[in-house]
Amino acid sequence: MHIETKCLHEGYKPGNGEPKALPIYQSTTYTYDSTEHIGQLFDLSADGHMYSRISNPTVAAVEQKIAALEGGVGALCTTSGQAASLLAVLNICTAGDHFVAASTIYGGTVNLFAVTLKKFGIECTFVDADAQEEEIEKAFRPNTKALFGETIANPAIAVLDLEKFARTAHRNGVPFLVDNTFATPVLCRPIEWGADIVVHSTTKYMDGHAIQVGGVIVDSGNFNWENGKFGELCTPDESYHGVTYTRDFGRAAYITKARVQLMRDFGMYPSAQDAFLLNLGLETLAVRMERYCRNAEQAAAFLARQPEVEFVNYPALSGSPYAAAAKKYLPDGCSGVISFSIRGGREVAVKFMDSLSLANKVVHVADICTCVLHPASSTHRQLTDEQLVAAGITPGLIRLSVGLEHIDDILDDLKKGFAAIR
């Protein structure tokens, strides 16, 4: 099936006389015919739901849909995108381990990796995503366990060279993890370019309506975990009576371990209601992404013509340094998110934003409605000046998330902002 069809039909397939809409299984608990069957569930030798901290039928249907959209063997939904990134790393890294990440990733993820995970004894080294492979490889150590990047960086809107990162990771025997939030599987499927694990903040385009916070991890099933670096996946797990994930679950070893070990202990699983709402967003994802991209292309071209703008970050622009990468990895569009820098710095940028009336000034992105944000004073406020520069953020940088309104109305609103600073 084409991806537009998968958005509607994957995950939940009603039988004869069953509800067409995905049912909401609003239950924490499940009943069984025998004690033996319950024991088999806890031994991981039988399929089924044991408790909604680990799995739920409504959430499971959405997980299956997202796995199908990305082309993975399985998926695990979480309560936020940050939770997805955290579990994705913790599933393969323990105290004393190290991993490498692109410096342009979302500011909250930078803090998670650089500060919080350091308290767990896990160290992260940040690299220039645009550097040559040899330069990136210098950051690798004998205890390095992963390489992490974003398909479209937030808010630099830089396009990651997925094949370069995949080659670098695999040459060093580690998986390549990708945050694909802005692109969504409609615009890019990183697994097809060599990614091993894909994460999303489903709060963004997948939901699209700003009504639920969530995340997801998708396992490609392609990485060889039995290369001597990942003992926890390849040796008996005594907390599950000696289950060995690679032996007992094959290609789904990684995502199974994430669910039954980490989700069991951390309890970051979404509710059935949230999954139901997410599914509604997924059903229209392909249609919405097309409109976001077309609106953003026109908005970016308009911004590039304004004398008050010192630069526009949008890969679809012909002058973008990422135009070639966008043509390769994002041929159908580059999402609806643009960043641009206003001359004059922070005060002028804030005046521009405060003069807008259609665009929502919110700490959110990838919504059906147009949104604006000043990253340096909000989402990336915790970063140092050096980290801001590394992330491509100037004092006058504004992140514009173009919505589904008519493009003429969006442009008229932007004109109000420019009129206010002239």
C-alpha cells in the first residue's frame, strides 16, 4: 500500500460486525483463563497484554501503524518525545558507556543527553553534523554505543546526511538513531537510508492538533546486536528467567527489550485515550504534510525577499546549503517549519513576533495552526551561548511553523510583523 493508504488502514483491521473506528480499551487490567497463561505472559513465552503500563490494545494498534509507516519490525509508544529519546539510548547504554550526537538536535534533547544522562554515568559527545566522516569518527571511543541525529534539525532546519551518518555508525559497529519528528515517514523514511532506530515526538505532526503529548520508538530490525558490543541484548536477562532477546525475539530483540525491561520499570506508556487521539491525527498525516510543505515553500520565499531578514533556513530554497540533501532525502517537501533571523537581534525579533495576530505565540510546533517562537528565550533558553551557536541559533532567530491556513492569510500576517519593525 502507498503511505496515504497505510495512514488509514494499518494497525487496526476490524472484523465482521466490529467497530470501524479504533476502539478505546480504557482498562489497566486484563483477565485470563488460567494461572498458567499468566505465568507464560511473565515468561514472555505467550502473546497478550499483561498490564497497561507495558501494553494496551488501543496503543498497540497505533504502534503497529507507525511501524508500518516507517518500515520497521515494531514500535513502542511513550508518553513524550523526550521519553522516546531517553529509552532509545538507555536500551543500549549503561553507566560507563558513551554515544555521539549531532550538535544541531533539539535543545531539550541536548540537555537530556549532556546533563541528565551524565548523571546516569552515560556521556555524550556532540559533533558538527556537516563535518566529514573522518572528523565525526574522531569522537568515537571504544565504549561508544550509538550515533544520534535529526532528519530535519530543530530549529536550525538543517537536513542530516543520513547515509553519511549510517556509514559512520556501522563502520564503528554501533546503531544509527534518528529523530524523524519534522519529516515524518510521509516525507522521509530513515530506515531506507540506513537508520537502525527511529524516534518521534508524536506531539508534533503525527498528532497535528496540539491535543496530546507522546513519543514513539521504531525498530528497523536490521542491526546486528551480536557484534560483541551489546551484551544486554545477547545474554540472559535474569529479570525474565534467562530470556535472551536476540535468541528469543530475533529481529525484534531491541524493541522487545525496550518494552518488557525499560517500559516495565519506567512506566512511560501512554493512555488508550491518547493513542486514540494520535490515531486520528495519523489518519490525515499524509494529506496535511502536503499542505504544510506547499505553504512553507511560499512563506520561505516571501521571507527571503524581505530586507529585514538576514537569512532564512528552509532546505527547499534554491540557495540553501541543504538544497541537495533535501532533494535526495526529502523530495516531496521539507515540512512546514522555517527558521529565519531578523536583523537587529532579540528586541527586534520579539517586536516582530508580538505584532503578529494570526500566528499563535506558543511553545509548540508542527500544529494545524501557524505558530511562532523565539528559541533563544524559550525552548533553547537553557543552552550556553556556545551551544546556541552550535545549534545554529542567533539572537534574532524566529521559528515559524506554517499551518494549514490559506497562504494569503499567513503572508498578510507576516507583513504586519515587518510593518511594525520598519
